[in-house]
Amino acid sequence: MTDQTGETGSDGWQRLIAAREMYTRSAGVHYDEVLDQVAQRAHSEGSIGKADIGALLLWKRLRADTRWASALMATADAEVRRATAAAMTAVLDASVSLSEAARAGRGALAGLPGFTRGDALASVVLTAAAPHRMAVYDRRAHASLRSLGIPLTHAPARYSRYIAALDHLLAHAPSPAHAWTPRDLDIALYCLPPNSAGTDSA
């Protein structure tokens, strides 16, 4: 089943712009420092290791007291870096669409513990790998898309379809959102008030 991206009118975009501004006011200028620092190291090193994945877990406030976290820690950092290097190459490939790059990047991570299912952690790593091309996925962003009339199913390749939906939205963004990146849009989706974002789960 293919998701339909639909069209978001001026009211929807005003809600998104207001939500993005609210994030800037509430989170402050330092909240995303961890993501920015990991992205800088990834750009310099060409891969993301276990230490930086740990930092991203803290930044995203994901649980680390899980079996997958133990399994990831038991995986050689060199193996983790091979997978994340392949994912970086994929998401930075400007010769394909963003959704195709997202699909390849997500696939490159699929063999690592913690990345076999679900897109929250994988999306954070991919966003650190390509901060101007990828976006963070979570259930709040998923529900906010639905509130804007853009359904996103939980069928396979959800992350690439999520990126395709964001790319479509950004292609029709009004000023002052016309220069937004997918990351700006995922922030806005995350920050939409709960009563306007629905109660969908991911």
C-alpha cells in the first residue's frame, strides 16, 4: 500500500511554523549540541561509532536498559562503523531522491542490534549522518502527519516513505518555511500540540 502525501493548506503550515518557533523558544540554543557534535564527527570520520550512538540515545531520550543495547555494546565498534559508513554513503548520495537515499541508509543499518525494527534510533543516526537531508522519526511526528491529512502506514520501508512525505511537504512550503530542511520539519511535527496531532502510535 502506498501512502498518499496529500496537500497541506495554509492553516496546516501556520501550525507547523508556530510549532517550530515554540521549539526554538523552549529548547534553547544548546539542546541540539549533542546532535550537532555527532554530525560533525561523522562528517570528519565517515562513520558513527558506539560512543556517538550512546550520545544520540541520551539526546533523543531513548531507553538503553534493553537487550538490543547490550547486544550493540557486545558488537565490535569496527562492525558498527562499517554499517554506519555504508549508511552515510547512502543518505549523502545526491544522485537519488531523498526517499531512495533514506531507504538505502535504513537498509544499511538493519543488521545492527537495535536497528532491526522500528525507525526511531535509526532515524537519529541517519540524521546525524546527513543533517540537511534526513529527519528524525518518532510517533509524535507520525501522528502529526496524520493530523495534517497525510497518512503514513507501518508497512515496510516506513522511514523512506516518511522522508518522501516530508520532501513533498517542503516542496510546497510557504515563506518563511521555504528554506526549511527535513530536520526543521520533523521538529515542527514533533512540537505540534497533542490535541492537533492525534494519538496515533508508531
